[in-house]
Amino acid sequence: MEENPFSSADTTELVSRRPKRRPYSKLQLLHLERDFQRCMYPSKERRAWLSQFLNLTERQVKIWFQNRRTKMKRTMEREERDNEQMRRDMANLALKFYVA
């Protein structure tokens, strides 16, 4: 019988190499959001300062800003689609009202 290359001991070792995900605290999110409102693309120096101030790694701060910009883009695209749909619905409603 062949040995499974992904035995539970190997899997546990692989999983333990990556640090466990820790959600941001409310205070960290408050500061990150405030900074995002001021500037969506903070400089390397600003990210370094934020990471020290918030007790995060520079990589965490950098990725948070990337994710936040993506979230904003998605939200804006969704709002644009919703607005366009509302314009079409209003136009159709107006046609029905005035044609009838």
C-alpha cells in the first residue's frame, strides 16, 4: 500500500506555516478608513507610519488599501448599473403613462 503524500502530519505542517488571519480592530479600521478618505494612494512613508501607529505590518496596510480601492470600484459600478436600470424603468413607466 502506498503512503498518502498528503497525510495529516504533512497537511498540519503546511497550514501552520501561514499565520492565522486576524481581523482588524474597530480602531484600526477607523484610522484606515479616515486615511482612505484623505488619500486613496498613500505614500510608502505614510503606509510605514500607519503600520507602526496601528501595530500592523506594512504589507497588511498596503493590501488593505488595495482591497478598499477594489471595494470602492465595485460599489461605484453597482450604483451605476442600478442608476441606469432606474432610468430605463422610469422611461418605460413614462411611456406607459403617456401612451395609455
